[in-house]
Amino acid sequence: MFNIIIIKFQTILAASQIYRCQRLEAIFESNEDKQQKLQNYEEENIRDLNDLANLVRTDLPALSRACLCALITLDVHARDTITQLVENKITNRYLLFIY
């Protein structure tokens, strides 16, 4: 049973990374204002992190809390990356390799 729960949490963590990559890819492929879209995504990411932080403060089973903490850690690193993209005005996905 424990392994099934761990696999579920690993799936959640992997799905969040895939979703983030898809969102960034959509922004970079957009013909609209990429800088504005990145700023909007940064703000959305911060709101999501705040929601997760509020959730982790509630009464949760230890394993659920550990999964949320791992998700928050991944999201904080992603937020930092997105913030760097915004601050450095990186709007071309090919510049990511140089950055």
C-alpha cells in the first residue's frame, strides 16, 4: 500500500513538471507579447505557491505533507527560473540554452 501512495505522489510531481514545461513552451511559441505572458505566468506561479503553502499548514497526514513539501520545493525552483526569465527579458526559447 505504501508503495502505491509513493507512486501516486511521484506521478503528481512528474505531472507538475510536464505542465510547467508545456506552459513555457506555449509562451515561447506564442505570437503575442511573450514578456507579458511570462510576467503573468510568474504571478500565477506565485499565487499557486501561496495556495500550496496555505494547504501544507492544514492538518494533513505526514505522507501528504511530505509530498506537498516536495511539490513546493520544485515550484520554488521553477518560480526562481521564471523570475530570472522575466528579469533578463528572455523571450526566445533558444536563448534558454545560452542563459
